[in-house]
Amino acid sequence: MDAEVAGALDAVELDDMAAQRFFELVVAAHAESGGDWDGLRERLDAARGDFPSGEVERFTEYAEQYGRTDLTAKLADLGGAELASAYVARRPGETEPGEDPWATLVAAHGAGWAAFMGTEDSWVECRDEFYVNANELDPELYAVAYHRLSPLDELPMPQRIAASQNLGLPVSADPSTPDPLATLVAAHGAGWAAFTGTEDSWVECRDEFYVNANEQDPELYAVAYHRLSPLDELPMAQRIAALRDLGLDVRAAAAEEPAGVEDAGAVQDGTGLSVDEVARILDEAVQSA
């Protein structure tokens, strides 16, 4: 087995059964793509939901660097079953025979995920507690936990909930539950129409949003604070753009943003004259003196 094939095996972290399904998928995708890398990658991307988060991406990133379809041709020549056997053989001593380290973690500490309610705060709390417990059990298990959970940090909450459930975690949150921020915007977003792009109107609208969120549900206040407090330090133009991205109605603030100056000569001083006009008058005065 050459180094590139060995690297492809090491690019993913799967249990034995998933490894066999994954490498059979790679072999089939190579055959179906007819040697076209983009077509092969599309076939792999379509199966991302069948494997732990991030594993397909890690494989395709590796293949991008080490030959694309030249690499997958080598894998296809070996076949899915042989690849899976080689994959398992490359991991001696990591666990007891038949023992999945992730399953060990879930069995030992998965119960704590019942506190995950689909909010950012409860996600951070459950994730970090799981990391601590994994590290106390075995530092290598912490690495397993981080490898499985850290890619979920960037997912939208409904996808994060679904991915957590797919990992076997007994989460209480329901992936069909609307994004809590969307719930807040629908209920209280209208108040942001009063935001005109000034610090005073920012503080007024932000604090009113916090109060309304807290009255509806203290968990929603935590969501609001988590999303809005980082904006406090942004320049106003960036703040307005960030609020717009969050789905808040900031048309009044956008309308108050100063237009860009296209012509330096159009800038006026306190006299109401443009800079160019002032310069011309001064030149005429000097010439006539």
C-alpha cells in the first residue's frame, strides 16, 4: 500500500461498519463518475448525511491534494472490502476489540445531553461538560469527543440538533423546532423599526428586545444576548449590516447612513461652499491683490 492510499485511510475516523460503507461508496462513486472529479465529489457530497459530520469533507480535502481521481482509482483497484480491512488494521490498540470509543463516551456521559434544549447556551454547557468528562475518563477520548462535536459548532441549530441525535446523544431538543432567534424576530422584531443608526436608538432597541425576550422566556433572553452583545463593539455601519443578516428590519438605519463621497470637490465646509469653490475664490483674491 502506497503512502497516498494510507493517507486516505487516515483522513477519516469511522467505526468499522461505517468505514466499510464509506469506502464502498468511494469505489462506486469513482466508477459512476467516469474519471470526472467534480462528478465524483458530488456523489460523495450527496451521502454526507450518512456519515458523521465532517468525514466526507475531510476525505475530499485530502483527495484534492493527493491526486483526485488518480487517488480514487488506486482505492477502487483495492475495492471497498479490502480498504475497510486495511482501515481497521491501521488502528491497533485504540480500543478493546469490538469497542467503539464514541459509544463508550455516550454510554458513560451521554445522559448529560438531556439538558441540551436547542439554545446556544445549553449547547455550550453540554458540549463543554462532555469534553471535561471525556478528558477525565481518558485524554484520547477527549480527542474523540472534540473530533465528533467541534464541526457541529458552525451548523445552524436545527442541523446541530439532528447531527447530535445521529451521534446517539439523548438530546431533548427537537430539530423541527424553529430557530429560537427566528422566533424572537417574529415576535419582537418590529421594534427595530425605531433603530435609526445612532447609539441612542441602538441602546433603546437592543434593551427593549432583551426585555421582551426575557418576558417571553429567559432562555430566549440568553439567545438574544448571545447574538446581539458582540455587535456592541462594531462600527455602526457593520452593526447595521449584522442586524440585517440576523433578519431584523433596519431599513430606517440604512436610510440614515451617509452616502459615500464620490467627488472630493463636492464636500462642503461651514460656509455652504464646496472645497473647490472656496479654492477658486481664494485664487481669484490672490490674483487681484
